[in-house]
Amino acid sequence: MAAEHISSQQASLGFSASRDVRRFWLHQANLAMNQLIGRRLLGRDASADEAPVILDEFANTASAGSIIAFHRHSRDLKAGDLGVICSFGAGYSIGSLVVKKTA
């Protein structure tokens, strides 16, 4: 559902994961889940650079994990780079935010 949510959001904004998005900061609950979302969005395995994981350092931090991943893995973005921050949880709640580096 998270991959479908992100894909739908991207389509409504006129861009695609495989072509336009530099990085995905995903909910950090489960490595296999993050890998599956990356595969569904990109049509291949996402690299550690495209979808960084912080589980090995912080474990499951619930929906804060995507923001921690963003904080730890965003300084190298260049002006114009797009990224997606996505968290999800109980009750099939999903939220995502598209961010763009401006300077």
C-alpha cells in the first residue's frame, strides 16, 4: 500500500520514482518491507543511497524513522533534487511528503 500511495502521489505531481526521485526516506520498521517498497517503486532493488536504512543503528523508531533517515541522509542533495519522506502505521494510515532541495 505504501508503494501504491507514493506512486499515486508522484503521478499526480507529474514525476516518476525511477526517473525523477533522488532519494526515499521510508518508515523504518522492517528492512524487508523497505526493500519491497523500493522494488515496487523503482522496478529493481533500491541502493542504500536511494533508500537509506537506519534500522541497524536505531532499530524500529516507528513513524519517526523516516524523519531520522532524512536527517541523517539529506545533506548531500543538490539543488533541484527530489525526495519522498513516507511513514505508515496501524490502520493502514500512510502519509508522504515530496521535498525538493532549493539551494
